[in-house]
Amino acid sequence: MVTPSREKPRVETDTDPGPVVPRRHVVRVSGDMDIEHVGELRTALLEAVSQAPEHADIIIDLMHSSFCDSAGLATLLSARRRAAESGHLLRLAAPSHQLLRLLELCDVPPFPCCQATFDEDVPARAPH
């Protein structure tokens, strides 16, 4: 049985300027998105939603995060709802296989434009 590393998540944000308006506001998460760290994750994601430029997509780059439990999932869903209410589209970049499986098992409506990696605009494989 594999035990999650319980690594504290680190979160960084930046904005990618588009030609006229910023196209995306990126939140880079590394470490576990679990019950131990959900407070920090929630704060960072809600700050990103409030700080994102108008009409910019909010991209959660998960390249360096490999574990998400139900508390982390609830935080992602809450952030997605808040982003939509604020006129933003929340997208996931480089979600782990474990997160994709969790989304499938919980019958969560898919996140829009779920990307394979942050630098690509290629949709990730849909969970089976």
C-alpha cells in the first residue's frame, strides 16, 4: 500500500499577459492537497480568484502535486464555483492520475479544458 507523502502544498501565482487583456492567472500547486493542508490551499485559491484579472482563466497547475483527498477535492470544487461566480473559468493543468480517478469515482462534472500540461492547450485524456 502506498502512503501519501503528506508534503505541505506550496502555492505560487502569476498572470500571463495576453495581447489586450490577461488570458490566464496561474496557480502552481506542489505537495499534497489533503485535509492537513486544505486551509492553506483554500486561502490560496480564493485569493487567486479575487486577484485574477477580469475575464482571465484561472489555471491550477498541478504538475508537482500527486495526491488529493476528499477535502482537497471539495476545495477545488468550491474554487471552481467561486471562479464561475466571478466570471472566470477554472481549469486544471497536469492533473495526476489519482486526481482524475477521484473525479471519476465521485462523479464530478469535468473541469473545462483539463490540460495535459500547463504549456499545452491539449485536453488531457478523459477519465475512464
